[in-house]
Amino acid sequence: MSTTKRLWLGLSALLVASFAVMLWLGVDLVHTAPPVPDRVIAANGQVLYTRADIDRGREVWQSIGGQQLGSIWGHGALVAPDWSADWLHRETEAMLELQARADTGQSYASMDATEKAKTEASVKPQIRHNTYDAAKNEIVVSNQRAQAISTVAAHYESLFSNDPATHQLRIDYAMRENTVPDADNRRAMTAFFFWTAWAAGTDRPGASNRTYTNNWPYEPLIGNQPTSDTFIWSMFSLLFMIGGIGLLAWHYAGWHGKEELPTPPTQDPLQGLVITPSMKATAKYFWVVVALFLFQILMGATTAHFQVEGQEAYGVKVSEFLPYALTRSWHTELAVLWIATAWLATGLYIAPAISGHEPKFQRAGVNFLFVCLLIIVVGAFAGQWFAVMQKMGLQYNFWFGHQGWEYVDLGRFWQAFLFIGLLLWLLLMGRSLWPALKRKDEMSSIVGLLFLSTIAIAMFYGAGLMWGEKSHLSVVEYWRWWVVHLWVEGFFEVFAVAVISFLFVKLGLIRGKSATTNVLFATIVYMSGGVLGMFHHLYFAGTTTAAVALGASFSALEVVPLALIGLEAYETWSHSRATTWMERYRWPIMFFLATSFWNLVGAGLFGFLVNTPIALYYMQGLNLTPLHGHTALFGVYGMLGIGLMLFCLRGLRPQVEWPTGLLRGAFWSLNIGLGLMALLTLLPMGVLQLNAALENGYWFARSAEFMSRPIIHMLVWMRMPGDLVFSAGALMLALFIARKWLKPKIAAN
């Protein structure tokens, strides 16, 4: 059996086993997720909330931006509190005050340490003890706790209105006035917040001292602290990573680079590439990529500025027409949209180049898909504006407004429309690649892997259609990460490896046989951690210990291929210097090199910083999370998207002179700006928040009291140098692309 066939069998077995475990844990999650009761009642029989209240409350929360305004169970925005942690702490404080008054007649704050300890010991079991009655599907709370719940609910009802008493808090949280205008909707939303906090503070049945969210958030007042499993699987996570790096290093030492590289051709093999009509039609996609990229930067700067002025930007009350929840929604979605568009366009450009075949009506299909993408972006963003501004009724929000789930916020209609668009992209790719798929040569496996990754990219977006309007929060989180994680840390990675390998083979810099073996092996390494590693996002989302164990173990393996990323970068650099004509591809390759660097720093170092259960327990939802997110999402996938775009533009306008000064400036500005943003703001702010969480509890690290401190505001302002440098790089990139079409200069032969 050939090496290629063995690798294919190994990859197939790995994927079958991995997804079987994924589905098994999904079924387990359905049965063990925190129960949603029909009623929450006090001991005296008073009905506090009903299932209808909780469901409606979640719909209201989603309509105002959901995870884009504060967070739930640590997933979401960084400005405004985590509502679960905030409610849990406020309710605990309210109960401590009531208990202190009942026992001693004095306030809790005025007690000495001994009396406080007695009061806390009395309150803790009232919160942690699980009073859920499965037979009646109801939660019974003490009359005292019912009073505390009423107190906290009143605070939130005031906060989400235009009550002057909570005006300053709305500024601190970057909330618009009258965020939820309807009083009944505000009350319903408190039911949802209560339920998420109840799950975070109540012991899971049959598991002593372990809540439904595995004791997240850290709340010393009720004994919420890391479980023993959190420590144990963090240790095993480190062992898996070290062992994996050792095995990969052994493999590289024994096998990698043993085959002699071919002699580079004397002329560029792609210079005579025939550009088909459908390939030419992809140019407009790249114009949209740049437009979306610039718009994303604008929304990012606005979102960051909300952290210091709350409702305004330099005196303009922006929140009245463009609130924080909306700018952050668009900022995160645009990152995915422009990067994905660059990659989709690259696929449409490169497919006819691989097969040498232009199917009938291919250009019409490419143009039709482009129009569909524009309609989706405009329609979805308009729907989200109407939703967040509360100008769209709840009955329409799920389908046309704002779903509230970070990175998959689109209304269901637009989500389904995008899925159909991806299926059309898959059809267009398949039609173009079909002749190459039928050929049996040294490139067959690379082309096959490219097509399989195309299928996966299109089909796995469909996981975002697996939840409904009233699906359980834990179930939504499960399927949401199928989309976000498996796209970013799974199949796009395979797509990228296959495309870059094909390009280097086509340029005559590596042999097809060795490229095939390397691509298949790299895919196995990426997929070994990239699939089951998804569960590290779900440590505290209502899952059991099994998810923590698998997430910790396999997500550690995601770091393994990044440990030797320097070899990949060196090889890429060597290819760029293999022959003089490679100067034509200098800047696409420089962006590929930047991808390798940020893969190591953003995905590797900063990713593993928040990867283990014990680390994420304290860091989830703090600024150390976006430190990883920014440097990995843009640093890896954004840089790679730009590199692929430049490669395609090189072929689309082969005779046009490249103003390399602009590209040089864009390259260094984007990289330096990203580095400054990370090191001057996100890293120090995240460390300060971590220290605050460790000393006072998670709630404090996200509180207005902490986030309004002068040092935090100073660190937010420190983003400006990095943002300005980064924005300058994006503008130079845009100017470079504009000059290629608007004022082209023909290069001398």
C-alpha cells in the first residue's frame, strides 16, 4: 500500500472517529444541560417566573444584540458585565444583606470578619442547593431568596430603561438609553438572566460542589472555584501538548526535507496562464473584500472608543443611532465576511487554473453569487439595525433581525440564504475542478483534498441551522461552535494548506508527490486536535466532565503543528528566493510568512494562554481572550486572505506594474499595528483584569467599578497608535488595488 493511500485511510478513520465522539457528546449535552423550569416559585407559593418568561426574556436579550452587549457564561462582548456572573454576585449580596438583617439587625457591611463568615455559611447552601423538582419541572426558592431576586430584577429593569438612577451605569456599560423600551420585555429579560445565574451557582444533581457550568464563574462568596477536574485535565493538556510536539519533532527529524527539491524553472510557469471569463469575474470580489475590510476597521475603532466615552464619540451621541451592540456585531461579522470572501474568490479563481477547464455559464454563476453576497450583507445588516434599535417586533427578530450569537448573529433567513450561497459556491468549484478530480496524477490528492475542504466549508456552515428560536442555550452554543471553530481551526486550514501547496507545485518549486504527502500529513495533524478541540469553548456552557476532558486534551494538540511553524516559514522564504522571477510573487509570499509568524504568536502562544481549563476558568471573557482572537483571526486568516488575494490579482493583471512601495508600507503597517494593539492594550488590560478576578471574583474584573478606572481608560487610548498604523496599512492596500485598475502602469518586459 502506498504512503498516499495509507495517509488517506488514516485521515478518514480520524475524521469518522472524531465526529462520532462529537455527536455522542452532543447527545449527552441534550440530556444533561441545565433544566429550564416551567415555573420558579417561592416557598410561599408566589410565582416569580414562568418558562414563557425565560423564553421571552432570551428573545429580548437576543434582539438587543445578545452576546454583543455583555456576555452570558463568558461568551460575548467585553464591555458591560457578564450578566450571569453579575446577577449571581448581586443576588448573593442581596441575600447576605437580608440574612444579616434577620440574624443581627445590622448590615452585612458593618459586620466583623467572624460574623460575615457565619452569614456567608448560612447563605451559601441556599444558593448552591439544587431545589429543582424534575417531576413538577419547577424550581422552588426560599422566601428570602425570592426577595433577593426581586431586588436584583428591579436593578436590571432600571438599567435597561431610561431611569436617571442608572444613567451613569449605562454610560459605563456603553448602553444606549432605553435599551429595552417595553417594561414587560425588561421584566422577562430578568427571568432569563436569573436562569443563567441559577445554572452557574446551583450544584448539578449527583455532583457534589460542581454547578451546571462546572463552577464558573469564580465567585468566592458561594464557593464557586475550579473543580478538581479542571486542575487534572489542565495538567493532562500540558502533557498532551509536550508529547505531541516531541512526536512531531521526531517525524520532522526523520522524514522532513529528505527529498531533493526540483530545479526551479527558468521562467514563471504561471505567466502564460490563460485567464478565463469566470476568473476575470472574481476581480469584483476582491474590491468588496477591501471595502468590507475598511468598514470593519471603522466599526472596530468606534467599538473600542465606546469603552472610554460610553455613549458618545468626541461629543457626538453615537449610541442613539449606532449603539455599541451594533458596531461590535458588524465588526465581528465583517471580519468573517471579508476573510471568507477573499478565500471564496480565491477558490473560484484557482479552480479553472487547476483543471484548465471553464464550464459553461461559469462566469454567470460567479456573477450571480456575487450579487447574492451583496444582498445578504446589506439585508442582514439592515435587519440587525432595526432589531437593536427595537424597531422590529420579537416575532420577526429571529428570522430577519439579530440572533444574538457572536459570529453567527445573522437572522435565520439571511443565515439560510448564505448557506444556499455557499452551496452555489461548492457547485461552481465542483464544476471547475471536475476534470482535475478525474485525472490520476501526482496532484490528484491535493486537488481531492482541496475539493473536500470546499465541501466541508459549505456544508458545515449548515450547522448554524441546527438550532431553533427556542432551543436550549447549551445546545445553541454546541452547534454555534461547530460553525465558528470548525471553520476557522479546521477546514479553512486544510483549504489554505492545499491551495498554497498547489501554487508552489505549479510554480515548480516542490514536487507534486512530496507536496501530496506533506499536505495529507499536515491535514491529519491539524484535524487530530482541530475537531474535538472544539470542546474547549464549552468547558462552562452546561457540559459535563467528559467535554472538559476531551476539550482540554485535544485542544492542546492544536498547538502541536504550530511549534515547528518556523520550518514552514523557512521553506516558504526559501521558495521566494529560489529564482529571480519569484520576485513577482514577493508580497503574496511575504503575507504567507506573516501568517506563519502570527500562527506561532497569535494561535500558538496567546491561544494556549487561554486554552487549558484552569486558565480559561479565570480568563474567559477578559481581554486576554480577544488578544488571542485578534492576533489569530486577522494575523493568521486575515493575512492569509490578503496573500491569496494578491496572488490572484497578480494573475488577473499580469502586465500591470506593482507599486511595491504601497505594498511594503501596507505589509509592515498591518503587522506593526496589530502588534501594538496587542501589546499596548489587550495584553496589559487582560493581565490587570485577571489579577482583579483572582483577588475579588470574576464579576469584579468585568464591573463598571474596575473598567472605569483611569488606568483602563489610558490603556484603551493606548490602542490609538496601533489602530492608526494598522488603518494606514489598510488604506495603502486599498490604494494599491485601486491603482491597478484605475491608473494602471504597464510593466516593462
